[in-house]
Amino acid sequence: MDISEQLIHIRQSLAGIVPEIFLAILFCLFLFAELLLSSRFEKKKASAYLQNIALAGAIITLFLVIAQWNEEPAYRFQPLLFLDKQAVYFKLLIAISWIFTLIHVRVLKYDFPPEYNALLIAAVTGMNLLSMSTHLLSIYLSLELISISSYLLVALSPYKKAAEGAIKYLLFGAASSAVMLYGISFVYGLTGTLDITNEAMTAGLSNNPDLVVTVTIVLTLAGLLFKLSLVPFHVWTPDVYEAAPTPLVAFLSVAPKIAVVLVLMRLAGIFPSQYFPVLGGIALISMTVGNVAALWQTNARRLLAYSSIAQAGYLLVGIATYSRFGFESAVFYASVYMVINLAAFFLIDLLQPRIETTLSDYEGLGRHSIWISGILTVIMIALAGLPPTAGFTSKLLIFSALWESYHQQEFPWMLWLLIGGILNAAISLAYYLRLPYLLFFKNSKQTDYKGNRSLSGKIIAGFLALTILLLFFRPDWLTKWISAF
């Protein structure tokens, strides 16, 4: 391309990433507004204004992303980014997660430093870019933007345990990032390209010994596995979930994973066949480790941390099937999991706001707060994958896709993965139903229970429960979007 063509390409590319440009501008304006408002108003009033700015920015971002739905699939800064309906859908999920996190903060009246909102904007920008990335360099840089923002978000928490959690988060993140970079260098050495849409990458990897390719794939996946909280990069998860404020934990438990799922699906199209048994093995180990470890937890947020490790394993099963049905099932699972997990953290926070979430503290609270406790029971049933909730539908689709792929491709590891997944789903019932048991079948030890009794919290909780139930009866509300990819 000559210089005039380059300038035209840049201008067209910039026009295709309007939400990300808006987020970058919003980040700068937010920092400027923080300096201006902090000097002119008292802390509480300035914080309220800044929260309104962040929420308005998140809603505008959502509408800007929706406006991209009907755009023709095309590269932006070829070959770094690619915008299609898949990317737009995942960016919508990320924006919804962000908006819900801001609402969570507002309903529970958290007093966060203003920097929190700026870091959330930076993290969302990274996730949006990751959703569009089709080049290993842009994937790596997007992951780093998400990671650095996440480390700072955890470290800025006003709780004593936050420093310990942030250090573990940083150390494991740095290690996984280094391993991933090493894997990327292997990919470049074997193929001569970092563009995952280039046929040379598939050809170069296929022409090498199986052991070399498998090692390269495992190393390259390290950073993505870290974001998904998958074994062996899961150790940070329980400490961060326990140490960080609940709204932040809710956001980190879903939004980064949503962005990573699409990257794994894109890699499935170019990595050789060794990619899928690796994903299947990681999925099975993660499900087992997450479910077994969760059985022994005495803290609600640590329990949900191990639950998220297991749930990420189920999510990976859909990608490991290597079929359109499997990919669509994984997208449906990610969408439903986002709603369920955000609801779970919101509800445990409503019952026991901003305190140690020891499971014994929830004993007998079903009698003090029937509405919230009842909805939390529905959420736990959904996480366990029981009807009549969308959690059952998502697990059914994942296992159906795996069974179909096993019949078509006849790989023995798929059958073992299916058996292991079903057994793990049975094991998970023991700890998911533990919280409802404590809420309704144990006597309360608290004589002066003071949970959050706000009407807005109860309305939001009811809306979340209704969504999870309706998606069981009408999954086509989501599948018609997903099948449009």
C-alpha cells in the first residue's frame, strides 16, 4: 500500500472502533473530571458525580456497540482486529457486566476511590479489543491491559486482605504472561507469522512433530487460561475473590472470561487437532479441582471462586467439541453464566453487605429475608445446572454438543470428558445446595440482623431471577442472536 491507501485504511479502521475510541476519551475525561470535582466539592458529592459520569459512559458504550451489529464484517488495522457479529455480541455482554457492576456499587453504597471507575474503563477497553483481536500480538497486548487494570483494582481495595490477594494475582499473572509470550515466540519460530487468520500458521504448526505442537499450544494458552481461572493458573482465584470488594469480584468473575472465550474459539479455527484434546484435558481437570475444592470451603466467596474454576471448565467443553453446535453452546453458556454469577455475588452481598462472608453467617437468614434468600436459592440451583433454570439448559447444550461430536469424530477422549463432566455436575450439588440449606434449615445465630433492605436491590434481584427462569422456557431469545453469527 502507498501512503494514501494507508491513510484511507487507517481512517476506515478508526471508524470501525468507535466504542473503543469513546472509551479511551472517556478514560481521559474521567481523570480530568476527578481532578476538577475533587477540588471543588466535598468527597461524597464529588464521588456521586463521578459515579453518574461512569454509569452514563457505560450506557453510551452499550448503545455504540449495539450500533455496530449490522456492520459488514471487516478488518480494522488489518490483521490486528476483526469486527463481526460475534465480536459485537461479546462486547455487548462485557458492557452489560460493567453496567451491572456500577449498579451493584450504587445499590450497596460502596465508597470506592474515584480511580476505580477509571480502571474499570481501561479494563473494559482491553476486553473489547480482545474480543476483536485476530493477531497474537494484539491478543497479548489486550490481555496485558486487562491484567494491569485488574491488579490495580484489587490492590486499591480498602480491605487488609486485598494487598495479599493483589500480590498473588500479580505474581501469577506475570508468570502466565511470560509463559504465553514464550509460547508466542515458538509459534512465530514455527510458522513465521502471528496472524491467526493466515493459513501459514496452520500449515507451519501441522508440519511439526506432535509433541512440539502440543507444548507450543499449552504455552501460548497460558495467559488465556489465567484469565479463565483454569488449572494450573487458578491458584490466585480464591484469594482475590475473598479479598476484593464483592462488586469488583463479580465483574472479574465474568467479564474477562467472556472476552477470552471468543479468542479460544478463533484459535480453534487455525490450531491443529492437538488443540482440542489439550482443551478437553484442561476442562476435565479444572472441573474436578474446582468442584472437589469447593466441598471444603467455609467462606461464600471462596466457594464461588472454586465454583468459577469448575464453571470455566464446563465452558471449555463447548469449544473442545470443535463443532458449530459446540461453539454456539459455549456462547450460550457464557451468556447465561454471566447473568447467574453476577446475580450470585449481588445476592450474597445483599444478605451480608461488606463483611466476612463466612457460610455460618448465613444460617437462618431465610427467615429474616425471605425474598432475597429465595432468589439466592434459585441462583444456586441454576449454578448446579438443575431445572427449571437456564443453568440446566446451558449444561444440557454443552453435553449434547459433546455427545454429538463424539458420534461424528469417535475420539475416545470425548467420551471420557462427557462422563467426567456429568460426574462433576453431580458432585457440585453437594456444595451448591449447601447455602440454601443453611438459609432455611438452620437456626439463626444473629439477633440483630441488618442486611440490605433497599427496594431497588429487591427489584433487581427479582429481575435477575426472572431472567434465569425465562431463559429455561425460552432459550430462543438468546439462541436467535447467537445463530446470527
